[in-house]
Amino acid sequence: SLEVKGCGRVEQVADDHMPALKGLWLSDLNILKQLPTRLPSLELHVKHLPNWESTFTSMPCLGRAFFNNCPKMQTEVLIYAISERVGHEGQATQPQRLSVLKCKCARLGWKLLEQLPNLIELHLDPESAVLLSSQVSTFLLSLKYLYLGDNNVDEE
């Protein structure tokens, strides 16, 4: 695992020599604009990245994704990037846990979430869930936990 926190001058996190990376935690990186282009991680935590623009190219094994206070994150790019990844030995993998909190540009509607049929846990704030259909149980058949939280509470 790798954690990068509070390094105000970090512009990028290199991914050249981390093929066995299991978890990546990035927080309080004010000028970081892009994540590594290849993320083999099983778990991704992104928190307080005010300038990060969600661009993804490869996340073959992502099982958990947590996004908090990333105002420029575009949900559409995120969902399509993580919904079509192939894991080890060509086996399709998709996140089972997704959390999107305090991300102003993130809007998760049913058309995006139906791309994640293996989702068992979903955490959203009211703004991110504004387009969420009341019929969520008809297209997220594996969903066991749905948390709709208050946007004013800072979660750790």
C-alpha cells in the first residue's frame, strides 16, 4: 500500500514500478491534477484533491473506490473507466464498494450505476444522489448497503 498525504507540492504520483500495489491513499494534495495512468490497486482512496480532474486509463483489479471532497471529479469518466476493467487472468472485475461524497461535479444517475452490477455497497451524499432513481433495487441487484449521508459531515 502507498499513502501520500499533505504533500502540497506533489503534482503527480508515478506508477512506473508498482505492479503489486494493493491500496492507494491520496489526500490533501492541493496541486495534484492526475492520478497514475495505471492503477493495479484493489483499493483506491482519494480525499481532498481540489484540482484533480478524473482521468483514468487502467484499473484492472479495483474492488473498492472512495472519493471525498474532489470538486472537479467527473462521475461519468470514473464510472465508465472502472466498469470495463479486466482483472487477473482475463477475469472481469468491478468495484464492489463505491463511495462518492462532497464531489460537486459528481452526479450518479441510474444510467451510470447500472454499469456496476456487482456493487454491494454504495455511499452517496444528497447532491451526488440527486439523479438516483427510486428503482435502484431493479438495476443494482447485488446491492446490500445503500448509505445516503449528510454532506455537512466530514467522514474519515
